[in-house]
Amino acid sequence: MTTSDRIHETALATCPPRRQHWIDLLRGFCMLAILLDHTEIYYTGDNLISYHLYVADALVVFFFISGYLFCRPNNYGAEAASTLKGRQAGDPDSRGGDVQTDRLPLRLAEEPFPLRHKLLSIIRNLLVPYFVFTTALALPKSLAHGLPVEEVFLTVLTGQASWFIAALIVGETAFALLLWISREKWWILSVSALLSMGLCIWSAHNGRSFYWQADNACMALTILYLGYLYRRKEAFFNRFHTPYHTFLFFILFIIIKVYVHTEGVSLLIEPIGVSDWPVFVVNMVVAVFFLVNLFRQIPRLHFLRPVEWTGSHSLVYYFLCGGVPLTVSAMFQRLGLPYDGNYLHVVLAYVAVWIASTVLVWLTYRYLPFAVGRWDRYRNE
């Protein structure tokens, strides 16, 4: 195990990162947006609210937050480095003296990126859940869509059973390797992010698709880098976290959405069907800054806790966001409540989808924690 990994693991033990409620709240909001999109499609057969007005933004925000969480705060690991030095000197209880004068690197960011730790995290928190859920849902998916079972299992093996999670797995793995190889040098990361987006655009223009959503992963890597950059320069971006700047980003957000709607711009991410890449990039930046600014200013409110809980468990919600809306829509049809142009029926179906999904998510985390990478519960028992 490298010094970086030892400092990183000591940091987790001495000063474990605390959840930031704005992240869970924003994730919950985006997850609810995706549930609405799938509910409309399965219940009515189409998007009543245009996909390009909100769905692409929700997906981009998920990638951005993942990149934000990639970065270690500048002071993260200082106490751990001091503790580690004291232990190496033979004093297991020592903090290692004055952390400002110690020769041992105090900022975890100055150590090589903890690649081993991150790869294990990707395997435990993304890859294992991907295979568990897509395999468990393969037979129901085969029956519901009338597809051969072997064809559905093939999509699992090739990373096509859940495109977003597959793209996130590949994107995070590539970004972790990039951070480790480059030693987090800005110019290498910036050039690599631009090249990655270029590969994404090239594959889209040539109608190429790849196993394990490599084309979407190229887009994801670029957005991961933006989230990482935001975290590294958070002190600079904090000056824009004001009601004035939030309102300014809101106005820009409305303007870009009006343009997208009136000009018929496609922002489709899967399969990649972006019709105007400059508009896509501007929309992505404006949407992310507006939503991050807005949610960072929302205090922790009791009535928003269900949304926050949804965000903190969004991984399982995502795996269920196809099957549950499909099942609820079928039940509404059997109950004599088909969509007849009354959007109130869509709202009722949407609420039913959220409730049913929440119950299943709770049961998963309660009784099948291994499915979401929580092996520590079994070790504790």
C-alpha cells in the first residue's frame, strides 16, 4: 500500500467526510426529474414535458456531482498525515507535532492520487450494484418487453443494461487513472477533458456506439473534470453563491431553454443525439451553475427530507426507474385510469411511482446491503 493510500485511509478514520445536505438534496431533485420523465413515457407513451428542458440537465448534474466528490479538499488529510507520522515514529497516539512545520506532506492533494482506494470504491459502489440489479431484473425485463432472455443477459455483460451506470463506471475509472498518471496536473487534465469531449462528438457524428457506453463515458469524463475543477477552486466559486448571482444564472437558464425550445435543439444524451454542441455546452454550464448555486443556498428543511433521502439513495432509484414506472402504468391501465389528456392522472401515477420506488429502495438498503456495496454491515455483525 502506498503512502498516499495509508494517509487517505487514516484520513477516513480520523476525519471521515460528512455528507453535505445540498448534494443529497440536488441529487434527490434530479432523481425525481428522471422518475417524472420515465413515468410520462411509460404512462402516456411520450414526453409531455420536453426531454430537452430538464432531463439532460439532471443527468449532467449527476456526472458533475460525481466529479465534485472525486476531489479531496485542500486541508483533507492534514491531521491524518500528522497522525501517520506520529505512528511511524513509534507513538500510536501522537498527532505528530506541529502540522504546519512537519516535513511529511500535510495536504492529501500533494500525495499521488489514491488510485487503489478509488478503484475499489468504484467496484464496490457501482460495478457490483450494476451486475446485481441488472441481472436480477433481466428476467422481468425479458418478459415485459418480449425479448429473448439471452439477449437481455448479453446487454448486461456488454454494459448496455443500464447505460448511465455503465458510463459512470467507465468514466470514473478513466478519470481516476488520469488523475493518478498526471499527478493531478492542470494542463494534462484540461487537455484530456477536451480530447475526451472531442471523441464523444466524433462518435456521435459517425453514428458509432460502443460497449460499456464508451461514447457516453467520454462525455462523462469531461463533466467529471468540471466537477473536480469546481471543488478544487471552490474558494473562488464561493463568491458567486449569492442570491444575486443565482438570479442571474436563473435568467440565463430561462433564456437558453427558450432558445432550445423555439429552435428545436436536441440535447439527447442517450443515444447521443445532440444537434448543436455549442448550445449543449452553454446549456450544461449554465444549468449546473444555476442548480448548484440554488441548492447550496437552501437550508436544511424538514419537509425536504424525503427529497434529501431520495438523493442519498439515488443509485437504487436509478436501477428501478424503468421497471417501477412500467409496472405502475400497467396497474393504472387495469384500474381504468389510462391517460386521457388529463395531466392530473400523470401526477397521480408519478406519486405512486415515487412511493413504490421508495419502499423498494428502503427494503434493498435494509435487507440487501451487499447489493449497494455495504459489506461493513456484515462485518460488524
